[in-house]
Amino acid sequence: MSLVRRVAHNTLIQFVGKAIGMVLALITVGIMLRYLGQTGFGEYTTIIAYLSIFSIMADLGLYLVVTREISRKGVNQDKTVSNALTIKALSGVIVLSFASVVVWFFPYADIVKYGVLVGAFSFLFVLMNQTLIGVFQKYFAMYKVAIAEVVGRVVWLVVVVLVVYFQASLLYMIFGIALANFVNFLIVFIFSRKYVKVKPEFDFKEWKRILIVAAPLAFSVVFNLVYFKIDTLFLSLMKPEQDVGIYGASYKVLEALITFAAIFAGLLLPVMSKYFVENKKKFADVYKKGFDILIIFVIPLIVGTLFLANPIMSFFGGSQFAESGGVLKILIFATGAIFFSHLFGNAAVASNQQKKLMWVYIFTAILAVVLNLLLIPKFSYYGAAVSTVVSEIVVTFLTAIVVWRVVGVGLNFVAFGKTLIATGVMALALWIMPDWNFFIQIIIAIVCYFAVAFSIKAISIKTVFEVIKLKEAQNEDSN
């Protein structure tokens, strides 16, 4: 199998694994929503958002550094991965321990504070797991990571079901997440032994080298997380847990969807990086075709969600989370923006513009803090949602400008016009459709959209194949 085909095959496996994981996660969250209610799920959301902010500080940008470093010739990958994992474990313990102490100074309920203590273990396993993923990317073995993630999701689901059956508290659900992430990490670690021999390493010279390389990335990642998670943290401090629960329920849908944005953009990154050095025209072609594919899927996703957000949230969370549908109608615009910002951001990285991206994230983080402070006190979760949408649109716009100013790559909006036509037909079908089960509505909407999209050539299978380079791979294999 050729290198390019292996990349495409590896990416397809990630999509399938993430899809299965997403379904399991949505089922689990649906059970949690109905069992915990607005207040309980608000407490859960607060715990996760709080720990997320501290965990990203402990990450130090090491995931990207390890992935890049071990891909270079002549690098002692055992030494690099071992030292990076030791750094990550140590930083994780220090930062998450600090978070577990600081939370007692926040005006949270005791169950949230104890939940942070239990959940800290969960995020420690996530941090160490991320460090090893680069190894599997190097050897095109991401199916093993997908297996580990699915098993972890199953463990989480089983624990949540048991908690509901025995009518236990939220803390046991947090313990279930910690157990699931431990199982995930353990499987990944066992699989990694085939490619790299990991052990505790305290080579401080190597630590210094790794941390110096990681510093700019760590700085960018922290500010990136500030504008992405600060809304939930501010909401938890300014409003009751019921509001956090309503917001957190709809936010889970956003988090599930943007996973696929990261995978798609990750697929294009090595191709764009290669062509930026070798052939600027091909770089522009991949960039534009990636944009076209996102347009094809993002526009109908946004419009379809505007029609079906309320029944979707009521289905997963019950009538008490029906109001989350209104929040989802706002957040879906942020979801769409994130799809494009991933593409533009990776194009900027491919063209060596990481430092400019850092300033984009700093500006957006400041903007997000100001917007949340202004909007949440008056509009609660709707204010937080609007702040998220504005922040994500600003990031998308600014990263697109970064790429345009450096490489002069514009975008072709022909696909946008055709997509609007197909989406309009889909919207009309949803509008005149009887009040059927939303699953049936989704199926009919998808059929209507793709039927029109293919008939007016808004969607081209050839374009998709060109982006993931399957055709080139076939040619290579035949030679």
C-alpha cells in the first residue's frame, strides 16, 4: 500500500472510530441528562470545563512536538517519547493537584469540588494518552487508538448505566469517566509497545530542548482554550447550575461535531505542508478544494439544525432540556465556523505562520472574556452562546486573512452558491414536512439535499478523491 493511500486509509479509520465513539457518547450523555436533570448536569459540566482549562495548561504543547520530532530521521524516538511522557505526567500531577486545591476557593457546591478531585485523575490519563498518539500517527496505526477509544466509551456507558440502576450520585459518574480514560490509556500504552519502548526518563537536557520547542505552541494552545472554554466557566460562576446544565447539554453536540472538523483538517495538513514548499499552485488547489468540501457539508448542517434542534435536544435530554434546543440553534453557527477555522488554521501552520496565529488567539481570548462578562449576566446561556459564536467567527475570519496575506490564496465561492440551492430545497422539505419523528425528518432531509446537490453538480466525488489523494495513490500502486 502506498504512503498516500495509507494516509487516506488511516483517516477513514479515524472517522469510523470517532463516529462509533460519538454515538456511544451521545447515548451516555442522553442517559446522564435524564438522570441528573438540569442542576446535576450543570454540576457535571462545571467539573469538566474547570478541569479542561487546567489540563490544557499541563499539556505544554507536547502532543504536536512529539508527533513532529519522532517523524524526523535520526531521532531516538524511545528517548523523545519517554522524556515527553515523563514531563507530561509530572506537569499533569502538579497542575491538576493545584486545580484540586484552588477549586475550594470557588463558590461551587461541595459535590462540584469533590468531583474535581475525582475527575483530576481522568484528565491525567487523557494527558498521557495524547502524548502517545503521535507514535500511532507515524506508523499509520490509528485504528489501534480508535479501538482504545471505543472500549473506553463502552466502559463509561456501562458505569453510567450502573449508576442510574443503583441510583448513585454524580461522583460515581465522574469516577466512571476516570476509569474509562484509564482503560483507554492502558490499551494505547500496551499497543504502543510494538513501536516504542517507554519508561520514566529524567534527561534534563532533553527536557530543556523539548520545552523550548513546545513553548510557542503551548502559549497558543492556552489562549485557544480560553476563548473555547471560558464561557462555561464564567456561566458557572455567574448563574445557577440549571443554566450551566442547559448550556452544557447543547455544547456536547458542538463538541461531538467538531471532532470530525479536526480529523478532516488533519488529513489536509501534511499535503498542504508538502505543497507549500514544492508547489504553491497545488497548495492553493488543496486549500480551495478543502474549503469546497466543508461548504458542501457545513451549510446544510447549520440549516438542518435550525429546524431540528428542539426535537434533537428533547429526544436526548427529555422535556426539561427542550430549552437547550434554542441554545443549539445559536451554537451551530459556532460549529460551522470551527470547521472552517480548523482548515484555515492548518493552512497557516503549513505555511509557517504559527506566530501570527498566536496573536489571533490572544486577541480572540481577550474578546471572549469581555463578551462573556457583558452578555452572561443579562442573557445567561444565550449570552454565552452568542459570545462563543462571535469568538469562533472572529478566529475563522482572522486565520483566513493570515493565509491570504501570506500566500495570496483566495477562495472560489461557486460551490457555496450551488450548496445554497440544494440547502434551500432541503429547508423547504423540512418546513412542509409533517411533525414526524426527527430521525425520519433527518433521513428525508439528507436524501433531498444530496439528490439536488448531485443533480446540479454541487458535489463531485472526483473532488473528494482529489483532496484525499486516492486517485494519486491508485496511480502509484499501478506503477
